[in-house]
Amino acid sequence: MRDKVTDEELAKAVASGDGRAFSALLERHYDRIYRLAYGVLGAKADAEDVTQDVCLGLAQKLRGFQGQSRLTTWLHRVVINAARDHIRRSTTRAKTAAQWGEDEINRHAIACEDAAAQDWLQAAMAALSPSLRETVALILGQDCTQGEAAEVLGVSEGTIAWRMSEVKKALATLAAQEMSE
Amino acid sequence: MTDDLDKLRDALQSPPAPDAARRASVMAAAQENFDATQEFATPARPTKDRPHSAGRIWTRMFDMVSNAISRPVLMAGSSLAVLMIAAVVITPMVTKDDLVVHDSSLVGIHNMVTPGTGRERAATDAELAPLAMEPAPAPSDAIAAKRVRQQSEMMEARPAATGNALTTLNQQDTRLMRLDTDNAIAIDDRFPTFEKSGLSVTAETPVSTFSVDVDTTSYALWRMSVLDGYPLPPEAIRVEEMINYFDYAYPAPGSTEVPFTTSVAVTQTPWNPGTRLMQIGIHGYDVAPQDRPPMGLVFLIDTSGSMNDPKKLPLLKKSFSLLLGTLRDEDTVAIVTYAGSAGTVLEPTQAADEAAILGALDRLGAGGSTAGQAGLQQAYGLAETMVEAGQSARVILATDGDFNVGISDPDALRDYVATKRETGVSLSVLGFGRGNYTDTIMQALAQNGNGVAAYIDTLAEAQKVLVEEVTGSLMTIASDVKIQVEFNPAQISEYRLIGYETRALNREDFNDDRVDAGDIGAGHSVTAIYEVTPAGSEAELVDPLRYGTAPDTASDEWAFVKLRYKQPGADESQLIETPVTAGTNGIAPDVVNFATAVAGAARLIRGEDLGDWSLSDAATLAASAQGADPFGHRGEFLRLVRLAAAQSEN
């Protein structure tokens, strides 16, 4: 955090109607929201859409934040839910799994400074199921602990640990494929 | 391997940078939303003027909002006029209370579509009109999503005032999409606490009160979603509407003096060995078709361009010809259409003259935009002549929801329907077609018009609503039906009402005859299921209070069920009371098991966690409880659940 005020204090100030606190909170978390949405969805445009949805709904939704969990945990959950809705609306899950980042490849691969790394990311993420993508987006993308990720996704820590081992397996398979090509 | 994880971490932590301009405009719009919530925040209202069971989705938003600290009311004076237009596009007729919530979401919609610009706000009726002229098949969600994106990209280039129908169409999609998004987010707000808020601790809140609901829309929507494979937000599933789709053959009342029977049964919960299910079934007396008084029906048929779809006008025509077959010769039928201008297609005609009626139906064609209000007025005019002729009259509105031209004041229209109800003309609403986002209006209109809202997706559904249940749909036998259950804390430590979230009433509203509630038609049955936790069960989720009030252990009753209703037209309510014990077993096992299967499946479909219990288990339970199933509805449910189970495994 850049200053001493915690997220939770900011949220309290927002609840009491402090517009500057709200603006500070947005400023502080916009990129986090976008990054998580990107991790789950894999396309800049989709991630920006979801970020927009989350931000515009935030004023109302913050009223439901009771402070039982950390604000970031709560926010992660909001983003994950919004991203799931986005996926549900845009296509079936099966299709999304196949298309992770497809738009992104087309639009940004050329412009991307590190096209190879992005290609690898596309391939890696496409190899993961939606629940695994959510898990890595939280654990790796947001540096969440397994406990936090478990709370956000509403599953047990054991499940998160298992999913991470599945991720490692999937990456190993991918690496093996690359070797053989 | 760890290297791969690190690589993935680096990639995920440095995604392509978000667009700076969009970031700024989103943040500005979000801030605007925040300011709006602050400026107009008002304390929660008393329940009495809550929109009774109107606009379900919006009611949910309402619930979500009212659970929070205070109720944001976002109707900003300066943008009111424009917001009303948007409200007309999406939900032309809403109650005043609904409108408040709509507008709060529409502020978001506008901002979302054009953050930081005022262009969208310049949209006018004229600009929106072309929409209705274009046949507008529901775009696939993927296409719609792309359009949203294109829309935001086109924003800068698009001229401020455009007459381009395609662009306008995109805007419409965008709005609908966004509306949906907003809605979905709002409901997800409950995600972390939904289970808990559904659970009540008997020692704290021993009394549960709700209004009955005989609508079945959710079931038809779900069926369409399973069969067509298009996604349905889980929030669209109202568990009670799934359960109440089926006829459970509860015992019929002996006389019309007490118009209901109340049946209760307690059974084991299939998904939780520590809890029990308490099923309450209410059955209204049935009226044989030959015993019902002669009736006047005015079909008010939407023939706007958007109805030009095999699942709309053609299905509607077939449905009404089915209905004709169930009418008595003395009944009269009239037809009014509305599209562009409203017109009477068939003057009141005796049902015996089938050829004339079928001929008029046959000649209907879709085209033009929708002049709903004028159509409604003409239909009511005809219905009133029927009332003068001594018949009870009902307007049956059939539409895909494009009730969007010519309505300047939704509030006045709502009142109009309610006033006409007083003169003896009631209103039922039949929804047709896919991508119908106006469930809200249909419900609100039917509720205000003392009628039933149903959704017709197939001819089989038309058969069910218009033939099998015709007397129930056309003849109300009791109004303002409320149920209150008091649990005995000595026996039951926790309980959860499955479904009816949008129908909750305050405890004190039960005895308050001024508080409106749902109506029941002839032969209708209503089923409510509580999941209860016997005191001391391992399934208790909340620890007992150390200093709690000592419960009265003298009674072995589990609960006391009270039902209030009014005879049609009466102002004072009547009371029916039924005690429940652990051994209460007044419903046939097949009926209980089937209702349980539907309730469990509905909870799974809307994303609730029932432990190891899956849709396959629901299918097994439903298969074991098919009963006689004369119309095949239970069999259809079984097939759909199996299909849904297979889909969810993929």
C-alpha cells in the first residue's frame, strides 16, 4: 500500500459517504481488477469490459462489504464472479476454454514487445480449465496465499493445492510437447 | 517445472497495459455512480409500499440493496427524462418502485456505454423506433459481446445523431447486455452470504412469512435454455416457480367455503442426513368448465415486427386456437392487435362462431412498431362492453415484450391496469419468444391486473397453460394469499425456506389486510418446502445461544402453519391453521419425492452447493417418483434434468 490508510479503513470512509476515499480506492485497485480479469479471460478487451462492469457497480456493491474478509479478498471474489458472468454470456465454457486469448493473439501479438512470451502464455492458459485459470490468476497473478484463493473461490485449501499441482502437470505436458516439436 | 510457474507468474502479473483513456473514463463514471448513490440515499421504506411481487429480478436487486446499509436511489433530476426513455426501451411498464431501481442500474448502463459523453443520453423515441420495425432475432451471446466491443470502439466515430437502424440495434443489444451484466453482478453480491441469509435460526426469528406465487416462468425459461443450449443466468431460476410448475394432486377442498386444503409432510433431506424437509402444499378448489360463469375474453395481440418469428406469432395463433377449443359457446371473444396503430380485428363474437374467430386469428400478420398503450385501451374498452353484458371479462395480452412505443408514463399505465381491475376486468399476460428481457413488465402487469403471467415456448406449454389449466388461469378463487410458519425452537433449531426469496413479507404484514400478496386461480396448487434442522442435529450451522431464552419444551409440535386469504372481492382475510409434528405425513411419497427432486435440481441449477448431491441424483429421485403423470410433465422434467446433468459434466 502506498500510504498508511488500509483498504478496510478506506472502505469504511466510503461507507460513510467519503467520495475521495472512493476515488482513492478505485485508483488503488483498478489495475488489480484488470489484471485478475485478464488472467481469467485472457483478452484485453474482455478484461476491460469486466473491469468497467466491476468499477461501475462498485459504489453499490461496496455497501454489501461487511468487513468480514479483507477488502482485496472481497474484491477478488467480485471480479471472479463478474468474469464468470462474462464468460457465461459471451459463449459456453467449453468454447472459452478453447479460445482463451484468441482475440488477443490476433490483435496484439504483432504489437507485443515480447510476442514469444505472450504466445507461451496463450498456450499455457489455453491448456488449463476455467477453474485452474481462476486459481492461477489469483495465486500467481495476484500473489494470493492458498488460503486467500480458497476463500475467494469458495473451495477448501486442499482443493487449491490440488489445482496448483494440476497446473504444474499441465505445464509439464506443454513443455514436453514443445520439446517434441 | 517451477520455472514454468514463475514464467506464468511473470506473464500474469504483466498483462498488456489497460487502455489509459478508458481507465480514466471508467473511473470518472464510477465516481459519478458513487456520488449518485450518496446524494439520493434514503432510508428503507416500510414494506407496505414495496412493489408487491412485481419485477422479480428487480425485486432481488431491491433485496440486495435493502440488505445493505441504506437504499440508494439514483434518480437524478437532470437526467430523468432520458432515463425514462431507456426504461421504456427495456421495461416499458414498471411500478413506480421498480422504476427507481431500474434507473439506478440505467445510470450505470449509460455510463457504461458512453462513459464521459452525453451522446447516449440524446437518444430519443424517434431514434429507438426503427428497432421495432426490424425483425430482431436474439443475437447469440458471442455476437452480442462482440457488438458491445465494437460499440465501444465505434463510440468516437459515431455521429451524435444517427438514424442508422443497425447502430441503433447495437445500442439496444448493448443496453440489454449491460442491463443483464448489472443485474448479474448485483445478484452475485449475495454470493458470499447467500446461504447464510437463507438460513434462519429459530431462536432469533421463529416466524417465516411469504406470499404465494403460482407463476411458472422460470421453468419454461430453463427448459428453453437446456434444449437450445443457450446460457441462462442462474439468477433467473426462481426455485418456487420450478416447483410450482407441476401439479401435485393434493386433496381437493370439499366445498367453496374454505377454498383451500393445506397438506404438510415431513421427510428426510436427500442431500443432508442431518436435516428434514417440510413440504407445505396448498390446493385451491377447482371449477369444472361447465360450471364456470360465461366469460368474455379480449385477446390483445402484439403484431409488431419483432413478433415475426416462428416461436412468436405463429405459435401464438396455434396457442389461441387451442384455447378456443376449451371455451363454452356462451363465452365471447374479441381480438385487438397493436402494431404501429392499434386496431380491433374482431368485435366481441360468441365462441360458438369458431370460424369467424379462427379466420380473424389467421389473418394476423406481423409488421410495424408497437403501440401498446392504445391497444390496451381498446382492449379494455371492448372488455367493458362485455362486463356490461353481464360477463366477467379478462384481457389476455400476448407479446414478446416490445411494449415500447406510445407509453409515456409507465406509472400511469400501471395505475390504469389496477383501476380497470376494480371495474371487473382482469389482465393475464402470455410471453412469447426468446431473448425476452421483459419478464419484469409481464409480471408487474399481470399482478396489477389480478392475472397470471406465463411463458409460452412450445405448443406443449400452450396446451398446459391454455387448456389443462384454463379455468385456473382465467378464474381467481382467492387473492392476497399469504403463508406464515412459526417454528418451535425446542424442536427445530434452524430452518431455510427454499425459494420464495422475492416473495418474502414482514412478519407483521401477515395480519395486515392492506398488504397485497399473490392470487390463486381455480384448481391451482402452491408448494413451499422448508429445510429444517431438528434441535441437537449435527447439521446445525449456528451454535446455540448460551443465554438464549429457554424454549417451551412442553410441545412436540415442530411448526404451526398459518394461511391467510381473501375471497375474491373481499376486504377481510380468512385464516387457516395447521400444526406440524415430526410425524406429519399428509402428502403421498411420490409427490414429496418429486417436489424434492425439483427443489434440489433448481438449487443446483442456480449454483447452490448441495454437497455430493448432484443433478444425476435429482434425476434418480425424479425417476422414482413419476406417478401417473397424465400429461407427461414429470417425464419431461426427468429428461431435462438428465440432459442438464450431461451438459454440466462437459
